[in-house]
Amino acid sequence: MRIDAARPMAAWVAVLPTPDGPLLAPCGPLFDARTKALRGNWAAVVRAAASLPGGRTVLLAAGVAGPRRFDLGAGSELPPVDDPAEVADVAVAPLPDGRVVLAGAGPGGVHRWDAATGERLGRRPLVGPALRAVTAALRPGGVTLIACDDTALYRWDAATGEPLRPPQQTAAESLGGLALAPTGREMLVGGDWDGAVHRWDPHTGEELGAAIPVPAPARLAGCFAGRLDRPCALLLAADARYDTAVAVDLERGERIPIPAGTRAVFALDGETLAVLVHPGGQLTIEPLYG
């Protein structure tokens, strides 16, 4: 089904889970993936979504003036976070007590705020080196924040900010993105700008197979469940404007075919769907495996 918009869409399309189903978030308009209805309009590039107590959904963006928050139901931006700091990437970590931590990674390290109130949590920052990406992984009894600089991984307890392991040097040369594979063996995936996909156990740091070569430079656009429920990674290769999409099977370590123009992949009602961007800027949602 085609989605028409008043202006061309960006090459980057985020797919965000919400209580009402996935939300498609190119830069600007926000679309319901099931109904194709316009749900809002926000100029910031959305990187994460948080489901808060009371049924609220907050969209999150990174920025030089700190993370930004958008209340999807109210259709308005929330006040700035307390004591903001520049962040290049954001992630959410729902805690067992119901709170949701907003984590931001940037030039000063990793910072934490309460996603609902914007209150800063703990000391700032958690680590000094400039960091490029951050994600969160559940573990028994808690949640782990995992961030990276060009070559190393860092881990903290999301609730307390305490380090869980020493910094881990990896075989990567220029990490630019982290994601968790959604199925199969628990797997942390890292996209290397210089042309590789790396895989680790998110908690122990164990390498899970050799690096998978991909075109360089490439940006990790996320992970999805592929055929036979195997985890796959989607990357956007920098042609003119990240115009070439590449997908790899993370279990077999091999490339898999995807439709031209693919910018995101997600699951809905048991079907794996691809978001395609067309030359005029319109989006279509089509089965990935037709």
C-alpha cells in the first residue's frame, strides 16, 4: 500500500513499537504502519519509542542540545530534559519497577534521564570517551546499557549506572550502530562503517562468528526476523543518500536478497514487511518475501 506525503521522505525510516502497533517515522510525518493513517508530525529524526505508565507513548530523538521527547497522543513536544548534554544516539531501558530510563550516547559518554519526567539520573556522564551508539538488553534481574565507541563496547546497569564489565576491545574499526537481533540466540549486532557486521553475546562479549563483509561505508538500520525465523540485519550503504540497502542472515553470515528501495523491515500480524522509498519520495509497504 502506498503512502503519499506532502514532501519527499528521507532515506532513513525508523519503525517504532507502540501499544497500538508499529509506527513508521521518516523525518517529519509519523504514520501508523497498519492503517497508514498520519499520527503526527515532528521534524526531529526519531530513534526510539517508550511506552510509559498510563498508556502514554513518547518518541525520542538525539540532538546537540540533548535528547528530545515527543508525546504521540498529545501531538506535542515535551519540555527539555534536565541538565542536557549532546547525544548522537538514544535508547530506552524499561526497569522492573515501572520506570523507563532514557539513555543517550555522545561526545561526553553515556547519560541517563527518566523518560517520563526528563529528570537526570545519577552522575554525569557514566564514561568519558566519546560514544557513537547505545542500546539496552534485558538480563536476569535487570537491564544492561551497551554503548560503543569506534572499537570498544561498554556495559552498565541501567538502573544504577554502575559498570558491569570492563571496556571490551573488539575487532571492529569504526562502529557506528548497535542493535539486538530479535530471534534465535541472543545476539548484539554492530555495524562497522568500514564494511563489516559484527556479532557478540550482549552480556559476556563473546564473539559469535566471524565478521560479515558488507559494502562500505554502510549504516546499520536495524535487525529483523528473516525466513525460518532467523535473525537478519538491514544496512543502508552510502551511495548518494544511503540509497543501496543490504541485508545479511546473521545465523549463516551471508547476504540475502531484498527489494530495491528497502529502507526498513518489520513484522506485523505474522508477516514480514518492507518499507520502500520511491524516487518521488512516496513510501510503500510490501511483503518482504512476496
